[in-house]
Amino acid sequence: MHIARYGPTDGRRVLLLHGGGVAGWMWEPLRAHLGDEHRILIPDLPGHGRSADEPYVSHAQTTAALAGLLEDEARPAMVVGFSLGAQLAVHLASAHPRLVDHAVIVSAQAVPMRATRPTLALLGATAGLARREWFARLQARQLFVPDELVAEYVQTSAGISRETLLRTVEENLRFTPPPRWRAFPGAASILVGAEEKGLMKRSAAALHRDLPHSALEVVDGCGHGIPLQRPSWLAAHLGPALDAHPDPR
């Protein structure tokens, strides 16, 4: 799994986990607002971007690889995940709480969708569309990808295999929070866009209900794309938690 690393080696660890169908580049607008004093880790998840030659197998396998990354960093991290990445952040915080001191869960589906088989069958039949530039550009608009990153999205979309597409969507649709999420001792922030579908809002409420000490916020003016729609707001939202854990020098 390809990992991009930014900032000083002794900086506060921040792991950014992208959504399905995109790659680590989606965090560039946020990274520009976070400054350069933190140790920012941005993987391209299996099957995506520069990790496209490694098929996505499961949330469990990907979580194990991410835990290994944080073990190597030798310090707990703030983990920020969006959509698919948010589900992974929940998994990681639940299974490895000593590696995660703050989980920021952005737009995670946590209520399983019913009748997933027809959805997956339709997706399998139309998977080839993702390789067509005109379709990818339409999708980029739906996902709030800014103009300067559309070329990255088109390239990433063309590189995702049918196998990875089906596995990530299946894992996403059937996701439920692990039982150990209820016992996560660290700080947690759960974000959902005010303009997202009802399923996403119910999911955010369910995650908060399972972890009552978490903070739940509905973000005005946003759909399913908070990190790309309002990166400056998200950076400001993360700021107090980052400042509360000064980098050891």
C-alpha cells in the first residue's frame, strides 16, 4: 500500500483515509489548510491510485495494514476518515485503540443497506463505465471534486478494477460498527453533511449512540463531500484537537 508522508518525523500523527473511488489526492485541499507542522500520513488504499495493483480484499485486511503503519510510527494518531475511509477509521479505533487517540468519522454509512445483491449486480454490469472519461467527469461533479483535481479523479477511476469496485461497495453497504466501537476510549468526532441522504444521517446518529462520549455535528451546506466542499472548515474543526496534543520535541 502506497503511503505519502508529509511534515516532521516528530510531529503530531494525522492519518487521512480517503473514500472509495478516489485516492489520497482527495486530501490535498485539507492538507493545504493544516500547515506543515504535523506528521501527515496519506495512504492510497488497496485498489486505488498508486495502490491500484493491489486488489481491495476486505475492511479487516486493510485495517490490519493500517495498524501496521501506525505501529511503525510508534505514536498514537488522529485518524480522519471519509466515507469508505471513515468505516476503516471506526474499525481501526475499535480494534487498535492504543494506536488511535482521536477518531474523526466523516460521512460513514453504518446502517446496512437492504437488498444489496441487486445493487451489486447492477454495479457489476456497469463497472466499465468508470473507465470512460465522460462518465468519470460526471461522477467527479457528483462527488464535489474541485476542477484542479478532476484529472486525478479521472485517472484514479480508470485504474480501479472491477474486483476492487465490487468489494469496496459490498463492504461499504454491509458495514456495521464493530462491538468494540462502544468501548473506544479516545476522543471521537462524527460529521455528516446536512444535505446528505437520510441513511447517512441515521448512520451518524447510530455511531454517536453507540459511543455517547463522541461529538456529533451536522455540517450545514454540505452533501457527501465535506473534505472537498469545506476543507478550511474541516481544518478549523480539527485544529483544537491538534493543538491539545502538542508535538513532542
